[in-house]
Amino acid sequence: MFMQQATIEKVMQRQGYSWRYRKIEERYKHDEWHFHQEYELVIHRHFRGKGFIDHYEGEFGNYTMVLIGPGLPHRFVEVQTTASPLCETHVIWFRKEWIANMMFSCVEMRKLESLLKRAEKGIEFSENTCRQVLALLEALPSHSSIAQLGILLQVLSALGGDKSSRTLLSYAPQKEYNAEKASQEKIEKVCQYLEEHFSQAVTLSELAAHMNTSESSIHRLFAVHFKESFSQYLKKLRLNHAAELLQTTSKPIGLIAESVGYRNQVNFNRQFKDYKQMTPRQYRNSYKINAAV
């Protein structure tokens, strides 16, 4: 099978977390070739199609779960449209450096070493383990960050204990994507600039000037590597910082809104509720409740 040049896809980290979980619902799934700097655990429900992981090509159906190592190009394409229910994708990303540090510090975690080594070739797990992991993920959003980390450890334990898992690739491919090196450097430079200036009224034109490129080039970079627009990314960055402050400080909500770049608290409250499915006050109170339990 001809494999197009894979592009790096940037995973936005949540403030106060070492990893990320995302649930995606869509009527039709058709990924482009991409790879991540992180390990990716991907679960599909209500899906029937093909999965391509480097030189591997196979059929994937309902309740399939695959662990993909950093730098391993992949894509999933639905061949049978399922209008109802929607195709459901659950994804967990965690960094190689983070899991390596965890294994160095915790003897118990070192049992995962062989699992992570196998992930360089892609691993498909049994349906039973997939269902077990999905059950763990269902209640994830209602837990505190520490409790969520505990759930992630349970997920990793389930993966490591699956005796029916199978390695997908016949050999570990060379992960030298020189064509993407310049893009990776640009992405890191963009992220660093926005991390340092998100509380200001930063604009696309200012970012383009900082990067010594055109606005259209920056727009294309976000579309290809972030899978969202500049304004969407900036909004999420601000709201994630606000969420961290709501969890860890007693600062007034209006002051928090201003400190992350919002000049209108009503607009901040509306966008925060759209993003977190609860108001800033409800969000803060939920963490107080979790802390008291």
C-alpha cells in the first residue's frame, strides 16, 4: 500500500495533567496519515473499517483497542457508514518521557517496559480488555486530577495483563521523518510563544510576525498539525489555565478571567461553560467536593 508523507499532530496538554483523554463522536471517520510524539491508546466503538499503522493494514470493528508508539504513522478509515449511533473514538495520549520517569521512580511500573517496547510495532488488545478500559473511562470526567491518574494506572495495568494482545507490525520501522523536523520546530516555537503571551490580546498577525511568515502559513500550520484554528487553540489554552487557577487558588473568578486574557467576564463564563459543561463556580465547587470526599 502506498503511504503518503505523515504529518505530526500536536496534542494539547491539559493544565495540571501529565496526559490527555479525549472522546470523539462523528458520523464518518476518515483520518489522514499522522503521528504523535506521544504514545496513543485508541478505542473504536460503532465503527467498521480499516486501520493502517505504518506498513500494517487490517480490518477493525466494534470494540477494538490499539496502542501506538511515538512516531508511528497511522490512520483509520471507516468503510461502512454508521449514521446511528455515531462512530465513537476514545483516545489517551501520554508522553514517553513521563512514563519513563514513572518507571524509573516506581518499581511497580517497570512491568510495563515490555508493553511499551511492543507498542513500537503497534499492539491490538482483546475485546474483553477493551470493554474493561471503556468502563474505567466512563466515569473519568467526574473525578479529580489525582483520581484520574489512578484510573490511568488501572488502564495501563489492564493493558499489561492482556494475554490475548497481539503485535501488529512484523518489524519496528525507522522513525526518521526528516521532512517533518522543520514543522516540529515551528510547532514548538508557536506553542512557546502562545504559552508566554496567552494572557495578552495576541493576534494571528502578531504570531505570524514572530514566526517570520505569513498569516496564511500560520493558518495552514494549525489546520494540519493542531486540527483546529488559531482562535480555537488560543481559547482552549486560556480556559485550561483558568481551570487550573479555579482548582488551585481562591482568586475571584473575575480576576482569573482577566489574568487569562478575558476582558469580559460574561463572555468568559459562557465560553468556560461551553468548554467544561459547567460554570466556573460549579467547576471550582466540584473540586472542593472531591477534595472533601
